[in-house]
Amino acid sequence: MTTETEILIIGTGFAGLGMAIQLKRTGREDFIAIERAGDVGGTWRDNHYPGIACDVPSHLYSYSYLPNPDWTRVFSPGPEIQAYIRKCAEDEGILPHIHFHTDMLKSTWDEARKRWVVETSKGTYEAKILITGTGHLADGHMPKIEGLDSFEGDVFHSANWDHSVDLEGKRIGVVGSGASAIQIIPEMQKLASEMVVFQRSAPYMIPRWDRQYTEGERRLCRRDPSVIEEMRSEIFWAGEFNFAQRRNIPRFLNEAKALAVRHRETHVKDPELLAKLTPDYEIGCKRLLISNTYYPAMTAENTTLEASALKKVDGKKAYGASGEGYELDVLVFATGFEAVRPPFATRIFGSEGISLDAHWDRGMQAYDSISVNGYPNLFIINGPNTGLGHNSVVYIIEAQVDYILGALDAIESQNVEVIEVKRDAEDAYMDKIDRMSQGTVWLAGGCKSWYVDDRSGRLTLVWPDFAHSFRDENGTFHPEGYMMQSAPVAAE
């Protein structure tokens, strides 16, 4: 049996759910969202490791049209964000449109019928318009480690935390020092008899200005929504100010670096450890992290910093690239996500029968960061050049949803059957992105990061400008970049 719908959305995290909400708000009811799991939430549903919290202040890390006066902290813990997303789905009437436990296996453009045929774990769907909202942080990256299968203890990834494992008093190895790791490490340090942190490269870190909101503050937000608007604006423009660091402007780089150095040297007094925790690249080249608890955990008596990547495992012993070995009971991998080559791209096949992943053999690219030539009637939210290192990705998602709504208006008003971006428009857009990227810390900062595709050396993941400029440039549908083929008019 085939399920037919006008619009099919893949995923129900912030991106897919935001799209669904606006479809419904604009009077469009003929849509389905498929979700591989049993609940909405995306990365906030899947990631439930100890210490998980957002690193963007909560009042901005939420839908602008669905403010939440009841955030308990400046930076909300993960379960609170997941509860917010679920409430949005319930309050906006989206749950009846979602088909849960339905994993997209293969999506193929049927040129003859001008439809997307989507094979899933629960049967086949057909749709005129396909929208992906799978996110950058959807699938955990597990590095290939020699001998890992021989490890005699417990092994799991931060994106698939095993709560059945008793960690109290264990010898715990944490692999990684990125955004997830720096939240996990302080929690593991409290539990472990010994903890070893395998650090491939030291992160830059600044203080986390977090606190609880008082009941009075929450009550004021409930009574006067303009208070939330003012907070959102203040947080947003503070983030925009910080973007100047990414442009490699010396004054702003030096200010940020001084803050990070002061934070590190305040907590770390041992010269040898301090040297290991000092980055050897420019600030902002990798994600700038925020934590008040990471350095205290790293200086604790039960913590050992192995300043090299995990190289191999032999039985209960884990070895760093330095050759140093450690006997461990548990290995926790906080090694990031498959962001540069998103797994969903291997499952989408365009008009020439080529997967999007193969098409992107030199790195991800899309016109207006949303459409790809050769893949008609497809819109990608959270795709190429949409990530941010300095502000809220929900802001970018909302701009992309507005773009798609504009495209749908054009499709409906002009009776368009097929819409496809022109190849020269896509190439021109990517040339502009490449020019904008030159000189930024991501390309000129001397680091290896997930923002840059190894195959081409191009910046494919993040938007290389201010967040507000993304909305200015990509928040409105640009019909001039597309070929539009009208549906045949039925004979009377």
C-alpha cells in the first residue's frame, strides 16, 4: 500500500517540526512528517547523556513565534528543551500528521510521474514535494579504532548513552574534547575511580554565564511577552557581535583569546597540564566552547589527560597515539556527528539516479543553501552552509521555512508541477560562498574541523557571515534561480 501526500517532511526535530507548524498555520493540511523514532525532538530526543545542556541561551534557542516563559535557566538542560519541542508539537496540532517509527530508507525522483517515491520501514510514500529536516547532529560519528571489538568493558557513544551501565567507581575513558565531551567529562569525573580523557586537540573555552531564572522573572515573562522579545534581541545581537572573531579581525580575536586564556589559567596551575590544554590553532577555527566545570574536572586527582587521540584497544587496555596505555572498564565516545557527509544524502536519488551523497563528491552545496540541481521538488533544511558557530540555528531554520513557504506560494499560484534550481544559479551561489569563506578562521585558523570538507578543502557546513545576513539573503524565495514547469491543463 502506498500513502500519498502533497508534502512529505523527513524528521521532526526543530527543522522538520518548524516546517510542519508553518504549513499548518498557513492553511496547508496535506502533509505528512515521517520520524524514525517514537517521539519528536531530533538531537534533543536522542542525546540524553549526563550533563547535556544547550550552549545557546534558551530564550533564543526556541521558535520566535512560540516563546517559552518558563525556561528555568539561561542555558536549559536537554530534557527541558525536549519537553518544549514536544509541547510545541502538541499545542500546534502536529502529532496527527507525524508517522512515528518510520525510517526513510530510499527516496527516488520518478521523472515520468513527477513525484518523489519514498521507501520507508513502514511502507511506501509518494509526494509532490520532499523536505528534509534531519539536522547536522542526527547521527553520531564512531571512529574506526584498531582492536575496539576486543575491549572487555562497556562501549557506547554519547548520542546513544547506555544508562544500564553502572559507572560508579569505574575506570572511565572519554574519547573527545568537543561540545558533548566537555559536558560529559565533569559528570564522569564525579563517578569514576579513575578517568582518562583522550584529547586529539585542545579546545578553546570561555566561562558559561549560566544561572537559574527566578520565579519572579518567569512570572514577568508570562505577563509581558515583550520581555522575552527584548531578551531574544539582546542575546541575538551579542552573538552577532562575536561573529567578528570568525572573520579573523585581530582586535576581536585578541579579546576572545584573552578571555579564554584567563579562564584556562585561572583554573589550571600545573604548567605541564596547562600546556596540554592550550590550543595550537586560532580561536574560533573550531567551535568555541563554554563551561565552568571542565577545567576543574581536568585538574582533579582522579583525572588523567592523554593529549593524543585514541589509537588502539587491546583487551582492557586503551592506547593513545602517544603509545601510552591505560586499563579501563568503560569507553565513552564523544566524537561528534556525521555532519560533513550527512547519512540522509546516501538515500536520496535525483533525476539522473545518482545519490545526493555521490553528487556531493566534492562536498555539500546547494543554491540558497536549500536546493540542488538535479533534485527537483526537494528542499533541504539544515543543509549546506547553514550551521552557525556564534548564534542560534533555530533562527536559520525559521528563515529557511519562510523561503520554502514562498516557493510553495509560487508553485500553487502558477500551477507548477516541477521546480528545479538552475545549475548556473547554484554554481554562482557557491562561488559567492567560497569568496565569503576566504580569510575566515575556519579556513585560515590552522585547525582541522568538521566545518570543512576534507575532499575539497571548502567550507561546507557553516554560513560564513552574520546570522542576520543569512535571513536577508536566504529568507525569501528567489524564483529567478529556478526552472518551473507547469502542470498540464486538463481538457474540458
